[in-house]
Amino acid sequence: MVPTPPQDKDFPYWLLVAVAIGGYFLYEAVSNDLYLQILGTLSKGIKLTIFVTLIGFSMASFFGLLLALATMSRFLVLRQAARFYIEIVRGVPIIVLLLYVAFVFGPALVALVNWVLTTLNFDPIRTRDFSLMWRAIIALMIGYSAFIAEVFRAGLMSVEIGQIEAAKALGLNGWNRFRHIIFPQAIRTIMPPLGNDFIAMIKDSSLVSVLGVLDVTQLGKVTAAGNFRYFETYNMVALIYLIMTVSLSLVLRKIERKMRSKYD
């Protein structure tokens, strides 16, 4: 049985400090009319922030898994193509990907679709019909899929080769080996970094504000520009992101402990 790491036994004093600070700002939010007004405005962007993160991360995880499997393929072309994608995308900042997808890839994709529609005698669509929100989601998916692919690859490769050989000896085909033997064991290695990537995407989703998408950050910028109360506005923006990320971190840590106690 693997011993419990010492840090898992520590009393979370840091959490008490964080709760105290958060409690103070929450008290200010519910007792101060200005904070209440700012919170009411920013709350409209919380749903969009969560939507962008969930959809973007789901797409990135699916594509990242495919990329990881491609890097482990027996076909050289698939391995090299997947490695090319991963290394190139990981070298490009997320904000550059957002701008590239929004103003280069997006219009090019609309032009391609319009060429197909015109060939089939359908009416073309306008570039503006491809919303900036979905361009931002695609950019986040592209950026994070490369990092998540490496997480999946490391997790899949952590499974002992003897387990795979035993599954082959039992007559299990590739899909059943993956579903019953490889993935259930790899998920223990995959979960912690995958959870970290999800938290990172929540924070990086704030970058969609450069495209004018009305998430929490963009609404904060608009609100602060209108009332000139930058201190109060950005305090609330930071508090909202902290509540989302810290609470999710605690949930993921609890899940990791349960998985560790279940399999160890």
C-alpha cells in the first residue's frame, strides 16, 4: 500500500486564510450597493465563462486522446503528424491562437464553406455568422488539445506492458484491451494533470475578452470603464475566478484521494 503523502495530512491553514479573505469581499458584496451592482453585472458573464470552459475542455480532451493514440500508433505517418501538431501548437501562446483562429482561420473556414455552398447552389453565409464565441472555443480546443495529448500519452504509457500482454493472451482485441485494461489503470495517472489543465482553462478563458466575448473579464472591463471604480470591479472579477478555481481544486483533490484509496 502506498503511504499517504505528508502534505495530505496537513491542516489546510491556507484555506482558512482564503476563506477569510473571500468572506470579507462577499460581505462587502452583499452589504455595499456598489459591489452588489458590480456583482449583478458580472454574474451575467459567469454562465458564458463556464460554457466556454466546459465545451472547450471537452473538445480538447477528446481530440487530445485521439492525438495521444496517434502518437502511439504503429503507422509512422500518424505518429509524425500527431507529433508535428503537438510540438507546433504547444509553441504558440494561447492569445495568439485566439487571434489567429478569430481573424485568419475563421474567415478562411467561412470562405471554404461558401465555396461549397455556391457549388451546390445554396446561399452563402456571412463571416459574422461564425460567432466570436465559437472561434474562441475552437482556439482553446486547439491550444489545450496539444497539452492534454501529452497527459494522455504519459498515462497510457504508464501501464505495465505485462498487463497488455496478458490481455492479448486472453484474446481481447485492441478496443477491449483499451477499455477494460489500459484506460482504467491509466486514469489514475491522468486525472491530476488533467484536472490542472481544466483549472488552467478556466483562467485562460478570460483571454476570450480580447475578442469582445462577454465573459466575466470583458464585463469587468466594460463595467470599470463605465463607473471608473477599478478597485471594486476587479476585486469582484478576481473573487469570482478564485471561487471557481479554488472550489474546483478542492473537489479534484478529493476525487484523487478516493481514487488512490480505491486502487492502492
